Amino acid sequence: MTAQIEGEFDYIVVGAGTAGCIVANRLSADPNCRVLLLEAGGRDNWIWFHIPVGYLFAIGNPRSDWMFKTDPEPGLNGRSLAYPRGKVIGGSSAINAMISMRGQAADYDHWRQLGLSGWGWDDVRQAFRRLEDHFLGDSEHHGAGGGWRIEAARLSWPILDAVASAAGEMGIPRSADFNTGDNEGVGYFHVNQKRGRRWSSARGFLKPALHRRNLRLETNVLTDRVLVENGRAVGVRFLQNGVAVEARARREVVLCAGSIGSVQVLQRSGIGPAEWLAPLGIAPVLDRPGVGRNLQDHLQQRAIYRISGGRTLNDIYHSLPRRAWMGLDYAFRRRGPLTMAPSQLGIFTRSDPHQERANIQFHVQPLSLDKFGDPLHRFSAITVAACNLRPTSRGEIKLKSTALDAAPSIAPHYLETEDDRQVAADAIRVTRRLMKQASLAKYHPEEYLPGSKVGDDDASLAKAAGDIGTTIFHPVGTAKMGLASDPMAVVDERLRLHGLEGLRVVDASVMPTITSGNTNTPTAMIAEKGASMIVEDGK
């Protein structure tokens, strides 16, 4: 038996993550529009959602993380990786690295060149500015007064300053702001925080709107499928407290559940590759072969270097007096290591001189650990992780079962292409050259991973990249934007599903190609533009 939620809504938004909170805020700004927002996770009423260093406890915790894992990856020498996704209002913005990064102007101009009008750099920059409340104030590049708070990091480390100097010795310019269209350079990241507390999409956009009588939030619900009648999405079916419930939408259903969640809902709805769905007994509604394909992610090579003569978070973490000081510093000043993003220093450069623009990004961290969820190492060390910004490998996500609580198959196909293997090998070479610069000599860096025994030839380094490579948690592209003539396209340039009325996808899954940097802020921009399109088209 299926219950019916009372009344009818103008819009149903599935997913209260980075995108969904923004979309719900913008749509409910019209008091004449009734909006239902569905979130599979719960409220953000846990301290570690708000203290920045809480990512150490939230990632890998079933309270806050969907706990996905990839299939064993041939390119990673058979390893399977944890694939964290936020399970709470705010979604991954409640557990992520908090790094505010737009990518490069050329990323978006490429989207426009694919035929996606309105998605060039000059177009999206205005959406970024509308979102922002930037500590640098209103300017050509940034906005003030928006819901997306961005601040400078609240601490620095001498060892990271030395790495920045080493980058300068390699000819990499200093950058005070990575978000002006060209992010090549070295500098400290700007972060989504406010006075030392994490600033999630829920905090910036959802909570200020929850007082509106026309916005209804339902948490701890699992969305099963989109209801389709006569070629149009008319509502959704979801499970709440063990009861199947249906809700109806007069205007549109908007999927904002992310590159994994939106794909799961679409495929359970019979929208996706017919050859994938038929074996699961899912009746076909719309054969869209691109749903779940085109998965892209940033793979990083996590090089770790032991150091001496300097302090890292490893030393503080394993000293009870220093840990006590760290807690007091945060409690009274909202400063110190508890305000840390996972990475503080960024370097954008080229893996080889023939690259047109920066194609690798370093996340430099004053700490080291085997993997998230594990304790920090008991020796002084830093992590110098380089990732390929524009991988050419393409993966896929597909259902393994129709059960709502069943994880899908996630196969990123890391390092599948020769180009990706070459960039990974070259990135390790750049890392080694960086750590040999004079500015770092006093710290006596010693390569712990991949290890000094790994040779410098392409084959050895590609093998090492497979051994130490891990995701930076940036899955995109699984419901990509594209022209109607593109058989792999899922949505058009206004994020409307090809072949079905009344349904849009507004999240990271619509990116046709991945942006050159962290993907949370581009996802927020997609939500801002997508909501504007929905409002315009509804007039």
C-alpha cells in the first residue's frame, strides 16, 4: 500500500546536498510556489559537521557517509577505493575539504564550444558572483552578500611556506586568488568557512529558507523513482519509516542527488541504458544510454615525505598537551589546527612543458596517514598529493539491485588511458623535483611513498601511481549536458532531460567534462544557474 503526501507541490527537489539546498532556496523564494525537498540523510546536529577538522571523523562514518566503494580497479592494481558521499543535509559540503575552487575559464569555454550556450566562463562567472559572500569583497571576480561564505585559511605552517618557496624556485608563480579564471600558481586555498566554522550549503542556503511556509523538508527518506505519466514526470515515490509514499509535482521534478544518487533514481525509474536495466527487471521508460556513463574523477598520487626539524599535525595529534592546547585555541579563538581544511596549500602547474595550461593540482598537507579514518602517522611528515585535472579515462555507475539500500557498481576506470598513465608518472616526477628544491633542504625530506626504491622510468611510475593513487572525491559527468544529437547526452543546456518533460537534473552529474580543480563550488554554480532556468521557464 502506498500513502499519498498531503497536497500537491509545484516542485519536488530530490537531494538536499550542495545543489539541492540552493535550488530549494531559490525556488521557494516565490511564495506562490510550493516546494518539497527530500533528503535521504538526517539533520546536521553533530558537532563534527561544524568543526572544520571534523572531516577526519565524518568520512568513513555511516552516520555521515554513504560508505560507497568502487569496484576493484585494474588501473589501481586491483584495489577498491572508499568513495565518500555526504549523507546529511548539505550533502558532501558537510564533510568535504571546504576548498572553494572554480576551475579554469577554459573549462567552461569548452562547454560552450560543445554547443552548450550560456555555460561559457563569462556566463558562469556571474552565477559564481551571485552565490558568494567573499572575504575579498565585491569585485570583478567575486561577490558579497550571498549565501556561499568564503574566507582565507586561519592558520599557516612554516613547512608549507617552505613548499611554496620551493614551488617558486621551480618557476611557479605565487597566486593570491585561484578563482580568477587562470589558477596556475602556488598559494593557500580559500575555504568555505565563517569565523572558524564549516560553511555548508545547508547552513548558507537551506536553513535561512526553512521558515518559509511554502518549503517543506523531509529527511531520512529514500527516493525510489520518478513517476512518469504520458511522457512527463509528475511526481516521485519514496520510502520513509518503512512506508512507501508518493508526492505529486505540478511543474517539475528536480534531481539534485549527485553523480551517484541521481543516477540511481533515474535507473530505478526505467531511465537509462536499456541493456543495463532489463536484467534487473526494470521496465523501460526511456532508453538513455548516457545515464551512468561518462564518470570522471580526480585521482591523486598521495606522495608522503618524512621530515625533520619542523612541526606537523602528526606531532600535535600524538601529544596530549598539544592536543589540549589545540582544543582550547579553537574553543576561545576559533583558530588553530581544528580550523584546518584537509589541504591548505595548493599548487597548479603543468606535468610537462608541452601542456597548454595547468593540468595537475597539488594538495599539500602538514600531516600524513594511510587513509581517511586511520590515525595520523607517529612520525613528522607531509603529504604532497598531485592529481590529473583533466583525466581522459571514463567510468560508469550502474545499479546492482533495485533495493533502495543497495550500493551501485562504481567503476571509475582510473588510469585506463595511456594519457592518464603518462600524466600520473610525470606528476610523481614533478613531486620529486619539488621536494629537492633548496627551500626544503633544512627539513631533510625523505620519500616515504611511493618510496625511493621506485624507479624514475614510465613503467615504474605508472605502477606506483596505481599503488598509491586515490580519489579526491570528485565524481562528475554521469548525466551529462549535451546536444540532442549526442547519444550519450542526458540533459540539454537548460538541464532538462532529453526525451521526457517535467524532469531536470541539477548537480555535478551534468558536467560534460570535469573542471580543473575541486568540484563543490562548480556544483553550487550549476545549482544557481539551474534554479534560475527553472524560474525563467516557469513564467
